[in-house]
Amino acid sequence: MTWLKLVVRYLQYHKLKTSILIASIFMTAFLPITILILLSEFNEKIVSRAQTTPLVVGAKGSGLDLTLNALYFTTKRSETIPYATRNEIHKTGWARAIPLYAKFTARDFTIVGTTLDYFRYRNLKLASGTPLSRLGDCVVGSSVADKLNLQPGDQLLSDPDNVLDLGGQYPLKMLVRGILEPTSTPDDGAVFVDLKTAWVIEGLGHGHQNLEEEKDELKVEVRSDGTLQATAAVLPFMEITDANIDSFHFHGETGKFPVTAVIAVPPDQKSETLLMGYFEVADDGTQMVSPLGVITELMSLVFQVKKFFDLNAILIAISTAFLLLLVLILSQRLRQREMQTMFKLGCSRGTLFLLQSSEIAILFLFSSLLVAMAAGIVWFMAGNLVQSLLIGSHV
């Protein structure tokens, strides 16, 4: 196998040329394969989430925005519907209704106001701590706990709606009651609170200090009739404790309070059809969408766009092949004297052809091995990469 040693020695001697050729072949093949792996994993995860969510009700507008808010807790959707919509769905008897209010954030993680029924529906279990038990409690997903280093008993402050608006909603300091087990879904990146707690953050409910016990003259002034009056220095509580929880109250009718979406879970296909027909003719500013249909339409558009990337990859591959051919032709001319010397030493023309073709074969073989190794790493990490992408899409 003397000819093989000559080929290997030649490639080793011309390190720069060999490295450039291998890198060109590697990048040409690796990028399309990586896109295919990640897109397939993304499609599987996003479709599986939609398959477990039959119907979603929300304000009329973009069905995609509504679906992303209900499934992935994006906070860019500002449209809301009244909480009474949940009761309306429940009264029909055609579906179980789970309200969601995903509008605010805590340390850039979405705060999801909902009911305990959501935890049962998504089969969310606690890894540590206790469930939600009162106003101001929160339960965080595993990714939130890991990134913020949270434990049961810690406190988490909601992000202010507008840090420049001193008259806006005040942040709420929430008590972390529990940490959820990992689910590899967007639930891992959410902060779950009771629906009423989300309304407190909205400013629909608040508590006040006991003026009789207040000693700070800047916060209390005495009227001419001897009664106490709070000054502008008395602000709504930023923390709900055992001492002040009884002072918290809401203004207005609960049925008119906002939610961003309601997940409807019908028991069978007949109930689903009836419910969709019910909202189809409703003229109350609401709409019902099928997340699976919305996501399927989205992914079909994505795959159509991918065709252009595939065409681009083919063109790049052809261009790379022509460049490699040009390099080999120029290299052949530069090595003409070398080939003549080897021919005079007794090498046949067949052996010379074998040497040159072996060089090309080794380059492609080594590049293919690198592509296979890199693709294997991407395939192994694809689940985590896509999961982090989906969890990170909440804001």
C-alpha cells in the first residue's frame, strides 16, 4: 500500500490546502443537514404541544398570536376577553374551560395566571414545595428555578409594567411555593400564579395599610373632624402577607376582568363541533381557533420557505464542486513535473490516476466523517436546543 502512504504524506505536507478543501466540503454538507435536523425537531415539538390543546378562545384578531399566547405564553398579545367567557363555555357543558392570563413577567419569565385545573390538565407535578394556596403565591417551572436559583420559600418580584411611569402598576413580591418537575415544554419557563394574583398585578385588586397603626406623619394626616386620611405616600402593598391579605379586595365584577385566552377541552368530537359552531356565530368580539390547525398552517409555510434554502444549498454545493474542480485542475498543472518524475521512476499512468483519485476520495471521506460526527452532536442536542428556543420565546 505504498501508494496510500504517498497520498497521506502529500495531504499532510500541504496542510493549508487540505484544510481548506475539507472545510469547504464540510460546510457545504453540514449546514443543510443541521437545518433539517433542527427543523424536524422543532416541528415535532411544536405540533405535539398543539395536539394536546384542542381549542383556544380569545379576542378576535390574529389566530397565530392567540395560539402562541395560550401555548407558549408570549406576552406580546395585548387583546383580552372577559373572564365571563370561561363561565359561558362551562355552562354549555360541551367543554372544560381553563382561563389563562399571560401578560406580565417576572425577571423576563412570563407570569401565567390560571386555575388549578391547568395543572391537572397538563399533568404538572411538583418536584419540591407545595401547590398554590393563597393570593400572592407562585409556582415556577424547572427552567425558571434553575436560571434564577429559586427554592420554595424564596420571593420573586414581578417586572414593572413601565419603569418610567410612577403612577403605573406597582411590582408584586410573590412567594415561591413550589418548583415544578421538568416537562420539556414551555411550562418549564413560566411562573404560575392564581388568576386573582395576576389581576392584583394588573391593578384590579389591592390592599391598603391600616391608618390607625401608621406612625409615619408623611403617610397620615388628621382631618378637621378628627378622622384620619391617607396621603399620597400611602401606596398599595407590594407584598401579600398573613397580616395584610384580608385587606386585599377587587373593584368591579369578576366576570368583566380580563384573560388573554381560555383553553377549551371538549370530551368528544361532537362537543368540539358544537362548541366551534357556537363561537362561529357569536358576535361578542371573541374567536375560537384550533391550535393544531394554526400550527400546521404555520409549519407548512415554514417548509415552503425551506424549499428556497434547499435550492440555495444545491446551488452552493454545485458552486463548491466547480471550485474544487478548478483547484484540482490547477493543482494538476502545478504537479505536472512531479507526475513526470514519478512516471520516469516506473509508475504507470494507472498508478498516477489512482494517486490523484485517492487524494480526492480521502478528502471526501474525512469530510463526511466530520459531517457525521457534527450531525450526531446536533441530533443529540437538538431537543434541548429547540426546547430552549421555545421556552425563550415567551417575551
